[in-house]
Amino acid sequence: MKLLVIICRLLVGALFIFSGFIKLNDPIGFSYKLQEYFSYDVLDMPVFIPYALGIAVFVVVFEVVLGVFLLIGYKPKFTVWSLLAMIVFFTFLTFYAAYFDKVKDCGCFGDFLKLTPWESFTKDLVLLVMIVILFIGQRHIKPLLTKFGLTFTALLSFIISLWFGYYVLMHLPAFDFRPYKIGDNLSENMKLPADAQKAVTDYVWTYKLNGEEKTITDRGRGPKTYDEIVGVETVMIEEGDVPKIQDFSIESQDEDLTQQFLEEEKLVMIVAYSLEKAEADGMQKLKVMADRAQKQGYTVIGLTASGPQKKQDVKSTYNLNFEFYLCDEKVLKTMVRSNPGVIVLKKGTVTQKAHWNDVEDLEF
């Protein structure tokens, strides 16, 4: 039992620190995932949606700190009880999402590693078993440091976690795993490679032949001889690869301008998924930044999911001399974790990204 507890202690502690740190690197992204869980279609708890960011920061900081507590042996009873409560909740959540097919990606490891709901549930089951072992054998969880060392390390882990969370909220994630990161070409990420896995789909045909109703299953060709096709159903056997970027577009009221702008030599995209919620200080800074970029020959555009009237109101309020184009809100939230934020492109390749707090650092 002692050896088993040591193994589980190391694995659970390391995994909680890693998983928590990945989410702490992007707390806004995790808050979007929590909003999805709180929505009417999943847990039907919309009262918590306005507090999703605060809950996200609390959960991920607590996750990292518990991992540290476990590894150093600080307050083992509190740590094991907390780990057990957390993993029971997460196991229920991932099972609910998987069984009812509500959430396609649990967000356990942010954008670093995508898990299907059932993969996430399996992971939580394994963790649950290991934490139960720790619960049973918690007398074997011995401290690794002196009393002062334990307190100092525990407090330091809490302070560092809070500081890091605050830092990425005020700037951008320190590590960007999304397909809009610096160095990525958006046009290339919107395409599938030549060796991409294609979807495998079975077609179940119901048809009539000589007055008799029959069925046949194939990959899409249908029955060779028939009098009448009654119907056809499709069954997904194996999902195919999808492009890294989906649903990204730059649209005016009349046309799709995506490719035109992605071919620009110098392009600045000001991203504000919601002009209604955009930070006023950020919008004021963007005016100065946009003027500076235009003087250096850059084309400046805005991307938002807000309506035409709000676009005009914002342009007038902040005296902006560039146009806002329409883009999907979820895509804009993925592009940059700031409202507003800035992405600089050279022929579709991301060269710079900035939170509105850091627009003065952009080089044109």
C-alpha cells in the first residue's frame, strides 16, 4: 500500500499541476468552456455564466495548489478530501457531457490537448481510482520538508499561481496553442493537408424492387437495380480530419472578403467579438495604434460579431477611420483572448499579437 500511495501521489500531483497550469495559462478560454457547461443546453445553470471567469481562476489555481500540496505532503487530510471532492465533480461532469453528447471537448487541457468526452471521462475514472487509493492510504503521505518549508512552499505556489493568472489576463496567454498564433498562416490552416484522413460513412439504402422492400449498406453508391428509393440514412463509421481553422471569414454586408484581406502585404486586424462589451480604455488606445499603423502603409480593419448600428456608434464615439467587418463570435474569441485585441498579418501569416494593454509595443 505504501508503494502504491507513493506512485499515485506522484502521478496525481503531477497531473493536477500540469492540467491546472495549462488552464491557468488561458483562464479566459477555460471560462468560455465553463459558460458552455452552464448554458441551457448542458447543465441549465445560466445564473453562473456571468461569474464564469472568476470561477475559472479559482478552480485552476486550486487545482495547481492541490497538486503542489500533495507532492510536498502539506495538510494531507485536507488535500486528499479536496482532491476527492474535485474529481467526483469532474467525473460527473465529463460523464454527463459524454453520455448526453453535450460538450465535444471537455477543456481539461485547454487547447494543448483535445480529448473527446469519453476520453476525458476515462481519464477522470483513472484519477478517481488513484485518489481513492490516496484517501485510503493517506497515513502514508508524509511531508517532504520541515514545517516552515511546507508552509513557505504552499504559500509560494498560491502566490505564483495567482500572479501568473493575473499576468495572462492583463496580457495574453504565455503559451499559444491555437491556430492563430504567431508564425501560423491562416490560409494554410484553413486547408486540409493532402494526406488528411477522410471521413468513413456507411449509407443504409431502403428501396423497393419488384414490389418488395429491401435494404443495402454501402459507402454511397446505392443499389444497382431498384424500382424506387424509399430513403437513405448515413452512419458515421470514422470521423475525418478537419482543418485547424473552421468558420473564419471576413464579411461585409454584400460579400466575403476573406481571401482578399489574407493576401494583403500589411494587415492589422482589430478583434472585438463584442463591441458592446469591449473595454473603453482599449478602444481609445486602438485609435492611436490604428493611426500609427496606417501612416506606415498598413491596412487596418475591425472584426466583430456586433450589429451594423453598434459598429457605426463605436466608429463615431472613438473617431475610428477603419471599417468593421463581420466574423463569427466564437472564432473571434478563439483568435485573441482580449476584447479588443490586435493581430498583425503579412500575407495571411501572423507576425504580431497583442492585448489592448500592450498595443504600444506593436512594431510597424
